[in-house]
Amino acid sequence: MSFNKMLMDYELLKHEQATYSGKDTDHCYATMEVSLASIKREPSDSAPATMEVSLASIKREPSDSAPATMEVSLASIKREPSDSAPDTPAKHQAVGKMDQFQWFQHINWFLQRGFCQQSLTKKIRASIVRASKNYLIEDGRLFYTGEDMPKPVVMTPEERETVLQECHDYWGHHAKRSTADKVCHNYYWKTRSHDTEEWVKSCPNCLQNKPKKLVGRDRHPIVVQKPWSVLGMDLIGPLPTTPRGHVYVLTMTDLFTKWVIAEPLKTNTAAEVASKLTFYLKLFGLVDKIITDQGSEFVNELNNDLCEILHMKHSISSTSRQTNDQGERTNRNINNILKKYINEKQNDWDNYVTDAVFAINTSKQASTKHTPYLAMFNRHPKMPTALSWNPLDDDFVIGSVEDGIDERIQEAEKMFENIRQNIDKTQKKRKKDNMSQETVQRKR
């Protein structure tokens, strides 16, 4: 109803009231009292207005022939939103001016309430409805379902900063690719790859501690066919002595999954190494072979200690002909990560060994195309922020171990075959690159 029409109706009612006042009639008519000052022009004259009348305000006079007076409060004249949305700014917003976080908020609004906000244009409302098919609400949190698994949506710039700190600053200060893999696997927002790249490029710790690029060497790689069958073992150190007396780091790497274990040591004796090694062999199971770069005297003593503890035959050999590239790569990765966390005295490195290992094990490997964590356990780890956004309820149900076990075994075998193929391709490529480097060097 337009403003001019309401004004004409008002004048007509005043005229009718003056005409019928004081006369007996069988017809009941109403007197409408309207305050023009309270009538507000809405942004669009074409938009409908609805007048709500409270029946309680209709007063019947004692006489049946007396007219009824209908008092309408202008406060009850409200503009009805076409989608029944709550009051929102009337300014229409164009798609090009809406950032991704506003977009997510509108999708969240629609899924929570079933309608879009009135302030949006019809085109945007239609886009929100279409896009909402790729989202769901779980425990009040918006999730994106358009990829391999539901991922929590980063809703604000503050949440984006928290996620980038978690995936880069707190877990190893990895390069752009590894950090982006963590972010993209666990969270969703539209510009996550670009934002991750910018975050890593501007990281002060990474700028100060850039790893050196090493020239590849001609190596004879070790061929491994299954998880936890061959370990590469090495020692890092001596390092600055920590307040807890640690000087060395024992590293172990599963040469198939690239799963890494690292333990601080106070000495580099075979006895202490055997003690740490035995713990993990009991935890994950025995292996077929352990390969180390340590000298023959150390290896023989270590074998004697293990045989006594585990009642097993000779299992450790030196890499005289076989090489332990992966063990050296593990040491290099751990050193590069520790440099970005240690203090000026460099004597608190043992506080960050576990963090460095977790960062490596949750990063996708170039050779396998999978994270060591996934290859080892056939599942992805939970990230702290994602877990806090979607905590497990107290009424959870523990499923049967036997449910779907055959399918999980088949999935694992399929992944292992994929890893074997990826490792084979990587080794062939490295061999070809090494041959090319040798050719260049000979020409010089």
C-alpha cells in the first residue's frame, strides 16, 4: 500500500465518521485513528505493507446500535519481509562486493533458518540456495561437503589466522606445498591455497632459516614392498647439551611409509640406542631389517644387545653397499625444523623433537604422495582447531572392530600398491636426474 493511498483512505474515513456520527444504524463501522508522523516510507514504494490489527483494540459500545471504534496503533504497521527474514539492513549487496566470509555467513544463516536475509538481491538469494547443497550444519558448525570429506568452514579472518598458525607456525614451518596440503585437507575456504602461500612467504622464521638445496648423488635405492619391514636408523649429534642432559637424537625411518621416530639421547652408546630401539620394536612390532650408517664396531655391539633383549638373530647391518638416503633426509628435515624453534643458546632443542616428528609424519611425501601418518594407520590425524570446532559428544557409540574390516584391509592394500608405484616412479626419476647431472659434469 503506497503512502498516497494510505493518506486518501485516512481522509475518506474521517469524512465517513462525520457523516454517520450520532445516527442509529444496524451497520457497525469503525473509527481509525492514525498518527501520520509515525508512517515511515520504506525503501521501495512497490513493496507491500501489512497492517496488523489487534482485536483487543476493538471496543464495542454498550449499545448494540452504537458504532465500534477500531484503534490501530501505527506501531503495528510493519513491512513484511518477502522471505520472512529478521530485520536486516535494507541496502542491497552485490555479489562482487561480498567477500567469502560474508558469503559463508549467509549460507550458514540459510541452513540454520531455511530462508535468506531480506537485504540480499534475488540473484544472490538464488545463488545461496544453490551453493547450500554443498554445505551442512553439524553441532552449529558449517561444513563444506564438496570434496573428499566434510571439512569445517573457516568463517572469519581471525579463524583463518588461527588455522595458518596451526598448520605452519606450530607444526614444523614447512614449505608452501606441505603447509597447503595440511590446510586444504583439514579446512575449507575459497582462497586457502593463495593465503597459505602468502603466509609462508612472509614467515620471519622461514626467511631466516632457509634450507640449503643439496645436489643429488648417485645412489642405489633400497626397494621395500610393505610397511614396517625395513628401518633406516641414524644418529644426529653431538648437539648443544640441554638442561636435561641430552646430546644426541636417535632417528628411525620406515623406508616404505616414511614414518619417522626420533628420541633424544644422553649418549651415543649402543646400550642406550638398544634400549630406545627395543621400546619401539615392542610398540610397533619387529622388522625384517634395520640399516644404519654407523661403524661396524657399533653395529656389532648393538646387535649383541638386541639379541640379548629380544632373543632374535642378527638384524642390523651397515650400509657399505646399500644406502640410507631416507635416514639422511630425515636427519636433515629434523635439523631444519629445530632451527626455527630453538633459543639463542640452542640448548632447548629436545623440547621440540616431538613437534618436528609430528610435522614430518603429517606432511605429504614427494615419493609416496601420501602422509606417513595415513600410510601407517590408514587414516588422517585430527587437527587441534578442527577438533575444537567439532568435538565428540558424550553419547558417542563405539562400533565393532569387525564392522567393515574387510573393506579397510582392501583400502590399505590399494594404498600400499599406489605407494609402491609412486616410489618406483620417484626412484626412476632420481636415477635419470643423476645420470643427467653426471653427463653435464663430464662435459665440463
